[in-house]
Amino acid sequence: MEIIEKIKTNKSDDNLTEIQKICLHKLQSSPLPNPKSELWRLSNKSKLSTFLDYSVNEKDVKFDIPYSKNSQSTIRLIIGENCPIKLIEKNYSIQQLSEDELQKYIKEQISFFKQNENWSDLLNLSLSCKNNILGLKINGSKIPPIEIFSHASSNSLNAKTLVIFLEKNCDVELLQVNLGKENSSLSQSTFFCLKENSSVNHGVVSYGENRSNLLNSLNVIQQKNSAYNLGSLHFKFNYARFEISIKQSAGNAKTNIKGMQITKKDEQISTYTKIEFNGPNGFLDQINKSLADDKSHAIFEGSIIVPKIAQKTDASQLSRNLLLSNLAQIDTKPQLEIIADDVKCKHGATISQLNEEELFYMRTRGITLTEASKLQLSSYFQEIISFIPISKDKWDLLDKLLNEN
Amino acid sequence: MVNENLVKDVVKEPYKYGFVTDIETEKIEKGLNEDVIKLISQKKEEPKFLLDFRLKAFKKWQKMKEPDWAALGYKKIDYQNIIYYSAPKQKEKISSLDEVDPKLLETFDKLGIPLTEQKKLTNVAVDAVFDSVSIATTFREELAEHGVIFCSISEAVKNHADLIEKYLGTVVPASDNYFAALNSAVFSDGSFVYIPKGVTCPMDLSSYFRINSGDSGQFERTLIIAEESSSVSYLEGCTAPMFDTNTLHAAVVELIALDDASIKYSTVQNWYAGDEEGIGGIFNFVTKRGKCLGKRSKISWSQVETGSAITWKYPSCLLLGEESVGEFYSVALTNNLQQADTGTKMIHIGPKTKSTIVSKGISAGNSKNSYRGLVKMGTKATGSRNYSQCDSMLIGDQASANTFPYIKSQQPNSEIEHEASTCRISEDQLFYLQSRGIEFEEAVSMMVSGFCRDVFNQLPMEFAAEADKLLALKLEGSVG
């Protein structure tokens, strides 16, 4: 209940937006997620309570973007900066959604929410004030790459919301960067709506500093013939959850997901994905990798839902995990729920450590053990990192990951 | 183009074990309370430790809640509307099969169970359980020569109380889960097997469970102990008559394997599944667990699940001993409105332990078939390995197949591999077989049998042939 009191004490009822009121009302019936539900069962309760401990902060403190913009053509946006966006060029346009459009869309989404599955979204929307919600409508082609930043300030709980409409036939590369500060909590919810024939290469890179926390939720709706490619990377968080929900509203769409989470010390990072096919001929290729070291805990739970209508669905899901320490833990649970009969669905999961034979081979060739393990890890990371748009040539994530090892 | 209706027609076959034996039975009043438990215990002339075990379990059960996490939907069970003890009336003590009521023998004859002398040639020792009691165990003398004890659990309580007291409830404690607690409180009969040190059991042992009465539940308990360097293969079969009401079956099976021992436990479960509208059928809630206590011990579960309206069953292995091995091979077939939530648990505790899981699910009609499994590597399970494979086959667009594998590792020096796939009967393969002059139904049956081959190969020979036939019969009429 505390969190609700906190939001309320920050503002009087009159200052709350309609959406905040709706979400608060919903949260009141279940102020905390049900720990018995599969989605929250493994979540570390004390870490979640630390997440909620920080005081709610609506104002943004200036922050340094961790790397400089190399190319002039990249479009950079910061959620909460609150400067009007209106870019209309020959081939494309990027405009802010009007207040009405935003309200209407978010309300519609809330009506589909399920208390446990969307608890993070409810929390986000009840915390997010007008300034911290960014709504964009993207149209056209040959759009320069877009980077969107969202960050938390130290010793506070920040909530940022992003809504993106991708109009018909639009094609874009978009990188979302979530930055955690020391002792901070960030709640980030993203709503993506891909109209017919649109396609997006979406990257989500989240990294924190000491004791930073993150609740990151991503809701995607794909209309016919759209293609959604997601590359994600989460690391350096005391506690992080990445919840992905993708709905192919009429089938005939393609989804590719490559995600990775890296945990060290006593961190806990989890990824939950739910992919629903609501029409025929859907396609999914998903791989999720985890690496757990020290005393950390990595969790992956992915469900694929294929109802009767989704004939000829082709879905595959793979969970690959590296467990590097005796005290670390990995939980993985890929699931299939299928009613349609003419489908091809498969999933796989592995948990192991670095391949000893490969290590041995490299060592016989004079490579030291540390270097050999680095080489192996880099090939393990590379598959995911190369799938994240924009970042690959400008910002060497791989280096960052390996040098911190 | 495959004709959907044709395929559907292949899964339909009337349940041929649905007859009721008209025999006088001794039943107690419906309902469950401490007095009922005391009465059961008294009827079975049990020692005090067992009555205490039952009462303790009952107390725990009263505090527990029926689990609801399985992907199953069924109407609430009224536990007070069940008869907890039912036995065919017969002479007090049976010294030979000639004294068994001929009607009972006839029943088992109809089921094809070799109880009578002329059928003993098959070289399988059988313990036949009818409702709540064991009515006959064959080949006892031959087994006794090798020191093997094979009898009903009630007899074991009288004659080998020390073993029962030592091992009962050590693998599946009374508080393990709701249905195990219920079973511990009211279990009526079941089989007991003890294989002494160094003995390889000279023949396959088999139990046959038959529910005859419509309003009594069946709660059998099986305990198998394999001493050092011994080995045994145990088969279990089950049928029940057709009733419009649902009958509860909550069994517990405990296996214990000491150093270098091996136990192979095979089940062909063909309880009555209810009719096409889902009326009647057995609610099958079973807790089966084996403990690989000794070094290099091995427990292997193989099961063919074709019956029951509801199946809730997860035969598991606790791999404690160094280099111990757990195996699980399963075929689960659901049709009409059947629901099955079944799988296994492989808990790796000791070092260098290995486990293999092969699960094949076939869902037809409006049925629901879920695989739910857990593989866990504990902190001490260095050098352990697991391999799991779960395949589902869907027949018709109304059936559903789910896969829920839980995988947890706390040991970096161990490997877990899991794979699962879902498919349908391929039209190309059907077309190919048909173009070679093979009848449609036979082609489907061949493909289903091929799909299950990995599991059937693990079954004892007589069972494998039976399972193949059973599957073909069950599928008759539903593939199209």
C-alpha cells in the first residue's frame, strides 16, 4: 500500500491525470504483485521492496549521455526533456502524438491489462506524469536512426513511458537506452503499435550502476505483414525485470527476438516473454541468453501461445544459459501452449558452463585461460549484440561487457 | 488432403474393460474422519505405528489445500462422498487360488491377466488388486526361493513390519502433497516388493489394479526396495468399469534403490476415461517417486497413459547417490474430453548423476495434454547431466498441447539440455504411405507408433506390444 500512499502524497488528487487515477484505482486492489503467480514467484521480494523504497521523483536532473553522437543524422530524444518534436522531411515525418491520441491509446491498452501480468505497467502509468510520457507517430521511409534515452536519478524512483505508432509501410531503426544511476529505480514502459507492412529494428540496452533497479516492460502489437526485430541487453542492475508482451493481432507477421542478460555479484535479472499469435501464418524466432556469475540469479520465462485461429504458425524459442559460479543460479522455463494443429513449434533450453574442450584447444595454442574464456564469451555475446541496431558501430558494447569481466 | 473426420474416426473405440463384476462387497460408510481411518486400520489388523502414520497424515491433509496449478479443469471433488474401503467378500484366509471367488478370477481372466495356473506359463508374477484389497499374488514360492518378497502391502505390514516401518513414507512423506497425504491416511492395499542383496529378480513382477465399485475411491500404495546390487522389473496395469460418476484414484508409489541396484517400473494406465461428452471417468492423482539412494543405482520409469478423465502424475527421481541414473519415458494419449497434466521431476543432488527424459504427448478430440517437468541441479551435483525431449502431436484443431518445463541449475559444472517440438500428422507422409497401398487408418496408426517408438523400445516386450495395440485402438476413429 505504501507505494500508493507515496504517489498520493506527492500530488493532490486534482493534479493526477485520468490515466493515473485509473491505474491507481486498479493498483489499490492489488498493491503488490501476487508472489504465488508464476510471473513473480522467483522474483526476489526484498529487492522488489528496495525498488519501491525510493521516493517518487517527477523532475529530471540533467544527465550525461554515456557516449557522443558520431553521426549528425541520428535523431536523439530524451524522455522527460519535454521539448516539442516535429520533424517533417521529404521522405518521413516524426511527430508527437496529440494528448487525445495518447489518452485514447493508453486507456485502450489498460482495458486489456491483467493484474499480475501488467503490474509493472500499472505501476508505471500511475507514476508517470504528463512530462514523462513521450508519444510518437513515425511515418515514411529512409528515416535516420532514432535513439531514445530514459534514465533515473540517484536516490529516487523515476517512471518513464514511451508510446510509438509506426504508420503503414514505415521502416525504422530505433534504439532505446535505459540508464540506471547509483541507488535508483527506473520504471520504463513502452507501447509499440506496428501498423500493416511496417518494420522496425528495435534495440533495448539497459545498464545500471551500483545498486540500480529497473522494471522494464515492453508491449508490442503487430498488425498484418509487419516485422518486429528486437535485440536487447540488460546488465549491471541490482534488480531488473524485463517483461515483453508481443501480440500478432491478425497473424501473418514476423517477430525476431534476441535478448541477453548478464548478472554478477548478488544481482537478479529476469526476462519474461509472452508471445501471442492471434491469426494464421505467424512467425517467431527467439533466442534468450543468460550469464550468471558470483552469487547472482538469472531467470528466463517465455511462453508462446498459439490458439486455434493461428494455423500454420512457425515458432521457435531457445534459452541458452551459462552458469559460471558455484553460488550463482539459473532458472529457465520455456513454455508452449498450443491448440492449433497445423503448426510448427519447438523450444529448447540448455544450461552449462564454458566449453572445456574449446578452452583446452585454445590453451594448447598458447592462449591464456583468461583470454580463451574472453574469446568464448565474446562469441557468446556477439550473436546478440550484432542484432542490436545503431549501437554496434558507434558504441562498443562488447568491449564494455568483456572488460568488466 | 487429409480428411479431418476420417482421422477423428480412427481414435474412437469403445472401452472394452468397462464391464462391472457383480460380486458381493463389503463397504464402509461414505465419508472421511478419524473413525473411518481407525476402522480401516482395524479391518486390516495393523500395528500401532501404521495407525499413527495414518492419523498424522490425516491431520496434515485437513490443513492442506487441493492444488490448482495444473492445467486441468474439473468439478470439485467431494471428499465426504467417497467410500474409503471396499473389498470383495470372501473367506477369511486364502491358501491357494482355488479358494478365490471364481467371479473374481473370471474378471481377471476377462482382462487377460494370468492368475490361474494354466496361465502361469507367461512367467510373470502377478499381484491382483480389486478395489481396496489384493486378492491374489502368483508365483510366490518360486520368488521366495530367491529371497524375493512380493506380496500385498497389507500382508507385508503383518509379516515384514520392520521393513515397512523403516521405509514407508521415506520417499513420499505424508506431507508431500494433498493427494499423497490423503493416500497416506486411507491407503487400502497395493504391492510390496523386496529384492535382497545381489539378487536379480528371476521374473517380471506385475500388479494389476481394478476398480469395480462406482462410489469408492482407490488408494493403493506400492513400495519397492532394491537392496545392493539387485535388480527388478515391475509392471503395473489398471482398468475400471464405466460409470457415469467420477471415481477418485489417488495412489502413492515409492521406490528405493541402494548401491548398484536398479528398478524398472512400467505402467500401462487404461482407467475408464469417461464418454465422449466427458461424463464419468477416473480422476487419477498419483504421486510416484523413486529415491536413488545408493551409488550407481538406477531408477527407470516408463509409462503409457491412455485412460482417466483427469491425469495428474509426475513420476520423479531423487538422484542422491553418486553416479546414480534416473530415466523417464512416457507416452500420454488424450482423446475426447480427457485432460492430462503429466511429466517428471529429476532432482540431481549427488555428483555425476545422470537423467534422461523422453516424453511423447498425443492429443486428439477436445482433449488437453500438458507436459510439466522439473530438472534441478543442486549445488553438489558436479558433473551431472540431463537430457530432455518432449514431443507433442496434435490430431484435429480442437485439441491442445502444452509444454511447461522448469529448469533450475545451481551447479556450473553440470549440463542440462531440453528440447521440445509440436507437430501434426504430416500430410505428405500420409500421402506417401497411402500411395503405397496402405490403408488410411493403418497409415495413421503406423505414424503414431513411429512417433512413440523411443518410448515403446523401453517397455518390457509384452507391454510394448500391448501399448502399441492400445494406442491404435484408442486412436481408432479420431484421426482424419
